[in-house]
Amino acid sequence: MSDTHAETVAFVRDTMLPQQEPPASTVGFLGWSKTNLFTGPFNTIVTVLCSVFIVWLLWMLIPWLLSPTWNATSLGECREFLVAAGRVGEHGASGACWGVIRERWIQLLFGFYPADLYWRPILAFVLLFVALAPVLFSDKVPGRLLMFTMIYPFLFPWLLWGGTIWSPICAALGFVILFAGVKYLSGVIGQLASIIVSVLAAAAWWLFVSGAVQDALASILPLAIQSVPSRDFGGMMLSITIGVVAIACSLPLGIVLALGRRSDLLIVKSLCVGFIEFIRGVPLITLLFVASTLLNIFMPPGTSFDIILRVIIMATLFASAYMAEVIRGGLAALPKGQYEGADSLGLDYWQSQRLIIMPQALKISIPGIVSTFIGLFKDTTLVSVIGLLDPLGLTNSIRADQAWNGIVWELYGFIAVLFFIFCFGMSRYSMYLENRLKTDHR
Amino acid sequence: MTDTSAAVTDREIDRSQMKVSDEVAIEIVNMNKWYGTFHVLRDINLTVNRGERIVIAGPSGSGKSTMIRCINRLEEHQQGKIVVDGTELTSDLKNIDKIRSEVGMCFQHFNLFPHLTILENCTLAPIWVRKVPKKEAEATAMHFLEKVKIPDQALKYPGQLSGGQQQRVAIARSLCMKPRIMLFDEPTSALDPEMIKEVLDTMIELAEEGMTMLCVTHEMGFARQVANRVIFMDQGQIVEQNEPEEFFNNPKSERTKLFLSQILGH
């Protein structure tokens, strides 16, 4: 400002200033560390203390992780390997015993699934990503793949449980009946009536007809793959199965519950509030016990209802109650003007929900929705308390083996890493999605 | 305070298309509305003929917004009768959606859909309500975006536009439904002075084409130049209505005189 003159008030700039480089100490790594790590004495002390702690932690952890016990076949052999390598501290041999992971990792992944059929869950898992791709990355993947996404829910259980190919086809036929009914009847008897009739027709098909049709078709053309009973399911495969199905079902159910809770219709509203509050007020373990034991009491004698299916239903209901509240938060965050904007254009309730309200409410709720997903996926380990062999359930049976009795850290560490990969993946995806959907340019 | 009744445009307004016909567009008879126990609209009687340009003025809380929001049922009235384009507003959802698709509305805060582009904002309702093919809807949308002079912003999101541009998009969005009546609820109240002019210009052009307009606004210059009738409301009632010339130069009621002296800052 050397060209301002203190003695006069009037000022006219005669030369415009050119753009200049910022001072060197504010850019690059130096500038970054100065603003983020060493601003003032307090931050400098904190930075130094944290660095020391991290170095100390790695100093302790890395030698334990790098232990030459990969080929050991028992805990005792691990100790011998460690002693031979001279890794003896004051508390005896120190170092992880990785032999248990080498010997049992496949069991931690697949439980007691028949070894010659491992390709089936692997294929189902790979196809899962193919089916998810058009949903998760709708801007990069061709929309035609959505056809496969619609087939996948029927393919997935068939690949895992096996059996005749006619059962997934008959299950899918029920949905065909449902949609065809709504599509063609709504012009004849009105929308609401056609929905009710179609739902009843589809339910009748599933409950009474499809079983017989399925048997008949199977006797004519016996196309089947070897069936695997639910008790052989286990490990990460079980967790992923329960997690994926419950996640996929809890989101739509949660949306319906959230809309129901905000509805003006008293009965709908009280049903939804009652359901949400009841489910949220009860621990998941209680619901799982109900699924595993009590449900059989209420069922007509002789009906057998697959235990994994029962657990999936309970996990879905549990997650959907939380989901409903997360989505309700998103709905409440939308300004009233969005509803009025949609109304003033003549959109009806479902159109405005689908096109205007939900896309925005779901976008706002992404962090909460993904948190619920992650929580649900981790909660699948609770099924070990009702005797299903998820990874945590399997650790008990591995420790029951004489050779590995007493091993803890390595097993839990391995399982933790497996879960972390999935949960971290979901969390990163949610951040990607938030970025992609950012249109407000704040 | 600036004189808000100063002319809003320097150019000559083309009045050749501005014709008030005998056909009734909106008829409100003895309409009453309560918020809980608060009597917000009292005995409203109003007949709007096709081609009329009506400005509704009044202090805040006088019920002017509520009144025009009753016309497309964003607010529900409890007594009396509202007939829009020959269809009476009842709780029948079919009638309501029919009227809403024929009556365009612009809001103070635009209420554009932030997750859709400008073009998608304009084509959404024609595609889903009128069942117009996408290509045709896009052509119509571009036509109206050109009319409000922002076709080059079509692929941007509302958040990237200025307030004035957003309000013009909102007008274009309403026009895409080919409405026969347009309601404006304080369309310029949230805008900077420079942007007010661009929005008012768009509204003037709309008036020149003979659109039936009901406009709640504090822009007295617009009322003087464009309106054929000015309505003054206070305490939920229509206090005075007249042609703009008479209304501004020769107000009858004491309440109107007070209001005008305050708003015009004489």
C-alpha cells in the first residue's frame, strides 16, 4: 500500500498488482506440517508424544507379528520354533503362533461346507459383486446388468444351498405373478385392488402351488446340484450370507417403516411406531434366541423352518428398525419447500416420495445407513450364541482341539482383519457415494 | 427508504395480448380458514377472470400467502368454496392433482430440487404427471429456459446458480406444465436488488402473453405497471381492491393509506 498517501482521503490506483507466489513456508510439506502438526507449543508436544507412542507400539508389535511359526502344527511346536529362533524373553517364548491360521484358515472361511463344493460359495461371492456393480456404480456400469441384479437373489440361495433348479425358478415365478397382476389388472379394477389381488395370488402360489409344481417339474426334468444342509454352513461365508441378505432387505423395509411413521394414517403410524420401538427396545440376542427356540413352539408341529433363514429374518427386522430411524432423520432434515415444490407440480404422494423426497433423504442419511449396515454385519457374529458356527463360534471348536488349546490372539486377530476389510470397504464406498452425489456446491 | 413504486422496467409494456375475458378462472366464495383456533382467513370472496393480473399486497401475517396457497391446496380451507377452472377443490385427491397440474406456482425460496439438474427439474413433472415422452419434454423445457434467458445453464445444478437465475428456473419449471394460471408467492423477497429486476422482467413478459397471474409481492412498481387489479389484505380479510391507478393515488380505507405511506416511504 505504498501508493496510498496518508495526507489525502481520495485514492486512485494507477497500476494493478500482478499475482504473486505465496510465501514458501506456507506451501508444500513444510507448510502442511506447520499448519497441521506444529502450530504452537501445545500441538508440537502432542505431535511428539503421539509419534513416540506409535513408534513404541510398532516396536512391540512387529517382532510379535514376524514370528517364524507358519509351519507349526500345534501350540507346543510353535514354542519350539520360537526357542530355536532364539526368541525367548523373560516370560518365555514370545511371538505369534501362525500355524493355526495356516491349518484352519479355510475352515474360518467356509465352516464345514463340503470341500469339493467350495467353488459354489466363491462363485456366489464373485457374482455378488457383478450383481451389485450396476447398483453401486450406476454411472460407470451399463444399466443392462440390472437384469442380472434381478436374477441374483434367486441364484444366490441356489448356489449356496443347492438342490433342484426348479425351486429358485418357482420362487421367481411368484414375483412374476405379482408384477404382472399389478401391471395388467390396475387398468381393470384400480390400483389398490390390483395390488391386493396380486399379493394374495402370489402368496397363494408360494404357499400352496409352487411346492407341487416344483416337485412335478423336478420329476420330469431332474436338474439339480448337490444340496448342502444349513448346519454345514459356517465361517465368514455364514457371516457374509446373513449380512448381505439382511442388509439388502433392511433398507427397503426401513424406508417403508420411516414413511409409515410419518404417515397421517393413525393405524399405519401406530403400527410402525410400535414395531420400531419394540425392536429397538429388545437386545438382538433375545431376538436370536426367539428365532432359534421359541419360534418352533408357535409353528404348527412338523414344519421345519431353516435356522439360517430364521436368523436372517430376525437380523433384518432388527436392522430395519434402526434403519427407519436413520431415514426418518434424513426426512426430517428436508425443508418443507421440497414437499410443496413437488405438490405444486401435481406429483402424487408416491411420485414425490420416489423422485424428490427419498433421493435427497437417503443422500443425507448415507453415513447413518452405512453405520447401520456395518453394525449389522458385525452383529452377525452374535449367531454363535445360538450354536451357529460363524468365525467366532469356530474359534471355540478350534481351541477345543488338543493341538491349539490356549490360542487366542492369532485367531481373533485374523477374524478382526477379515471383518475390517469388509467394514472398511463399506465405509470407503459411502464416502465415495457422498462425494458423487454432492450437488449442492456449498 | 427507496420508492418501491418506481417503474420496474424502462421499456414500453406491450398490452396487445393483455385481455381480460369474461371467462371465470378462479372463484372463491365465503372462504374461511383456521390454524387451530386462529382465524387466519375470514370470509374471502374473490373472482378472477381469465387474463387478469392481480397483485396482492398487505402487511406480513395478513394471510395473503395463505390465500393463494389455498388455491392449489397447499393449505386446506375449512369453510366456503374454491373453484379453479371449473373444478371445485374438495378433499378428492384426483381433483387436487388435476388442479395442481394446471396451476403453476413460484415460491419465495424457489423450491427447486437440488439433486436434479436444471433440465431435469423442468422435465420431471411433464414426464411423470403429463406422461410426455422424454425427448419432447426436454424440447419444451429448453424452449422455456430460453424464454427465461438461461438455456446455457440447463445441465448445471440449482446450487450453482444465483438466486435470480434459480427463480427464473422455477418459473420455467412451472411453465413446462403449460399452466393456465400462475401463482407467485413473494417471488422476489429473497433476492438482491439486481436480481429482482431480472425476475420481474420475466414476469412482465409472462403477463404480456396474457397469462392469468396472482402475485403476492411488495413490488409496488410491478403492481402499478403490470397489474389490472390490486388487492390489499389485512388481518385475514380483503380490505380494499381497485385498479392500480386508483389504488395508489386515491386509497379509500385508512388502513390502506397507512400501509401505502409506510411502504412507499413518502
